[in-house]
Amino acid sequence: MDDKFIVSARKYRPQNFSTVVGQSHITTTLKNAINNNQLAHAFLFCGPRGVGKTTCARILAKTINCENRTKDGEACNKCNSCVSFDNGTSLNIHELDAASNNSVDDIRTLVEQVRFAPQAGKYKVYIVDEVHMLSASAFNAFLKTLEEPPPYAIFILATTEKHKILPTILSRCQIFDFKRITINDTVEHLHEICDKEEITADKAALHIIAQKSEGCMRDALSILDKIVSFTGGKLNYSNTLEHLNILDEDYYFRMLGFMQEQKLADAMLLFDEINQKGFEGDTLLEGFAEFIRNLLVSKDAKAAVLLEVAEDFKKKYVQSAQQIHTAWLIAALNILNESIINYKQSRNKRLHVEMVLIKLSYLQQAVQLSSSDDSLDKKKLTDSAKSVAFKTIQPIRWKESPAENRKTVPVSKAGLIIESGAQAASNNNAQTVTHTRETQTAKAQPAHPQQHVAVEKPAPGFGSLAKIREQMAIQNNKGNQAKPITAASLQAAWELFIQLLENNKNHSAATNFKTSKLEVLDANSFGIITESKIQQKFIESERSALIDFMQKHFNNRILKYQVTLVETEAPETREEKPLNRKQQYQLLVEQYPQIDELRRKLRLELD
């Protein structure tokens, strides 16, 4: 046993391409390039952390300088170059950490080293790790050398953030995208290490470690070292869960059973037990949502391969999925997804989770599944509830008598014609309200002011409304005599309304009303002529009060008016310019000629 402990991530770092895990698409390409002597002068390895970027860069650097490569394009690990590389004493490999050496001076030092040819071997390899940390000026200083390096120089750049690298750098490199290592590959690699280290480990425990690492082999090996120290070299499912603080899937199966049986109290107690173990509510919601997703996937045996769970649980998932209806799973997944989104905004997070448990426990009562024509339709049970029965209101049918036999029809305040008792009785069984409109023009009525009120011809789109207004006016004016409109009577009524405005202390409107002009248009309308838009606005602001006053004054309910704006052009004001001194002098000379004579005697000149 070695005195010095070396972590598994360093101890079991791959030494050749065949031992690299989960990146066969890259290792095969590099081996073929070496065998065919088609190596590029610059490589860019990009991908997530801990997937083998720097490892592949070192293997490539060792392999191209190996003196006795195998037929498969692998390093022999026995020649002087390979041994010096493994011992860290090779002069042909230079590694630069761009995170701490990201200035222009560091890149210039690197460029100066490139000028010297290798003392032994064919190539000098420069590995620049975390290259995205270089400054913009350092990138620019690196461009020329990266584009045209010496034939013996090869650059390998590694980064986890490809989008931060300048396009000018990307165009000069051969780019290799590393992918996350799958769970199965991680489990197999961990199993091999456990066998070499004589560690007892359950496959389910290794599967949990692989899930926790999320495709990062370095994280998986670090977790393995921690759990080995925690358990004394014996890994099983329970102690791995305890160490990683992961919710066991048995909790989710138990929670699902309580919900299916509508045992809300048991589900709440189980949540309290989970909460006391230190798990937050969002952990439960996210884990349960993934659990429901796995059940949906398990509905079809073909899709069961998509489950990223231990083999022991796949059968349990498939069996449980057959007992639960798809509609319940979809509705539950929607509720969980919405609750996860709103969890951070919730103040009482425990109550938020408990509300989700209540909804899921009684979800079967809220959703009913009906099968029709081999298709599944989801509907709420509340949709089948009967609505409150209201008393049916009989419709009112609009009828018009011929023009020659037309009579006065009583009209309600709402504007609907009330039929006689015999007509209403005949329409009791009608189901819809119908409106019929006369297409022929009614014959003219005699325009006697005591008998009829003159009505304007209705607009094409408002025939029925105009007729209703006409009949309302006839009904309201029945037995009353409308006053004729003349210029004198109109002006007198106008002054009375102005007096009313002044009594209400609306002096601005009264002033504009006084300057307006009036004209009689016909027996039922008059015009108001204004000289400005401001005056027009004041009159329009008093429209309702004005028309009501005029209709009452002339006892005419269909009296109306129109406002006409006639703007008068203001006379052009001639702008007087001030006179200069010469013009002022000439004006004085015209009035007093002696001034000019005095100027000549004194021999004065005008400026």
C-alpha cells in the first residue's frame, strides 16, 4: 500500500486512446489522423467539465512523439519519449493555464518559445487550458502564430465555453466537441475501478453516483472516493443515498400510493418526514415531477429504455405505470410544473408544497376520463353540473303595419315596442327575437304641427332606431302643440340659455355663446355658426344641456341643431421695421430742409 494517497481521478487517468471513456468519436478521428499523417497544426477541444478534454490533449501529445507506435495508432508507453512524458520530464510538451496566464506578455513568452525546434522527437506540443480566459489583446497577439506556426509546433486549445472564443481563433483550429459521458459508461468505468481497488459496490449505488455526476467522470470519481472513505470500502444503496443526501425513489412510490388512495393525512406526514431530513420543498417537487415523467415513459415498454434509473427499479416503474391512468399522470405533471415555477415567488413555501399535495390527492375527483371512439378525452366533473334554471323570457317580435293604416304604437322607456294583448298572446311560443324592416318608403304624413311631428328621413343603417324615435316623439308630443321656430324666437331662447349659463357661473361658455350666430334650417333644426375651434368646443361641451333646454322651450322632442365652423381670415398685419440712421435723417430733411443746408456748410458726411 502506497504511503501517499492519490485520488482516483488522477490515479486512473487514461494513458492511451483506448482507455478514454465515452469519447470514441474523437479518439477514433485522432488515431486515424496520426496513422495517415494528416495532423492539423491547431486543435480546439470544447465540451463540459470532466469529460476528458485535457486527457485527450496529453494522450495526443504523447502519441505523436512516440518512437514505437502500435498498429492501432496508440503510444507504446515504453520508449524514452513515453517514459519521460509519464514522469513529467518531457521537454516537448508545454502546458499553459490561460486562467492565470491570460495577459499579452504571457502569450508573447509562449510565441518566443515556439521558435526553438524540439531537441528530441518530432513535435513540440503546446496545450493551452481554459483558453476562453485569454484577454482580447492576448488573442490578437496569438493569431499570427496560430495561423502559420512552424512545422514542428502543434497547438491544442481546451475550453468549456466555446462561445467566448473569437471567431478568428475558431477559424484557425480543428474543432472537436466532447459530449457528456452516459450513465451506463460511467457505471462500467466505476465498476472496473472498484474491482481494481477491491471495493465492494452494488450496481444500484454506482448508478446513483453516475446520476449525481451528470456526465462528468471526474465528479463521479470524486464522489466514489468520498463514499469509500465514509463506508469503509463497502458501498450499498442505502449508505450511498445517505451520504449524497438524495431522496430515495421509494419515497415517491409511497407518495404516489397515498395519492391514489386519497390518503391526504399520510401524504402530509410523509412530506413532514422528508422535510425533517433536510430536504427542501423544491427538491421534492422536482424529484416527484421527474418520477411522474418516468411513469409516463414506462407506459410503453419500448420507451422504457429511456429511463435513467437502476435496473432494479425499471420493472417497478413498468408495473406501476400500468395501474395509473395516463390522464392522471399528465394532469399531475402540469400541476407539478406550475408549482415548480411559482415556488421561488411563494412566501410560505411549506404551504405551497402542501397545496400541491392536496391537489394531487384529490385529482381523481376533479378529472374524469371518458373513452369515445378509441380516443381519450379529459374533462372536469364540474362541467357536467346543471346550471341554475331561470324563468324563460318570451321574445318580442317587431311588426309594422302598412303606411296607410299606421297607428300610434306605445313605446317603453327601453325603446322596445309593446304589442297589444292579442299580438303578445300569439307570440308566446316564439324562441328568437326577429326584426323585420320595411323595404318600401312610407307615404308622407300631413305636416300639421298640432297632429304630427316632422321627422327626418332615417339613415340607411338605422331605420328601425329612427322609427322608434319618431314614434316616441309622437307619443310624447301627443296633445301638446309644438312652438314654431323663427329667427326671433330662436334668438330669444338662445339668450335665455346664455342667462342660465351666467347664473351657473359658466362665464367662459356664455361669452362664446354670445359671439355665435344662429340660423333656422327647417321646422325641426337650426344651425349655430362659430368663428373658431375654441368657440365650437365650448358649444359642444354644453350639447346635452342645450338640446334639452331647446326641446323643452319649443315643446319639440325631435328638435336638433348643427354647429358650423366658419373661420375668417385675419387681416395681414404689416410688420414695421425700425428706420436706420440714414432713413431717419432723410425723414428729418423732408420736414426741415435747413438741416441739410447746415450739414453742407459744416462739411459733414453721412455714415
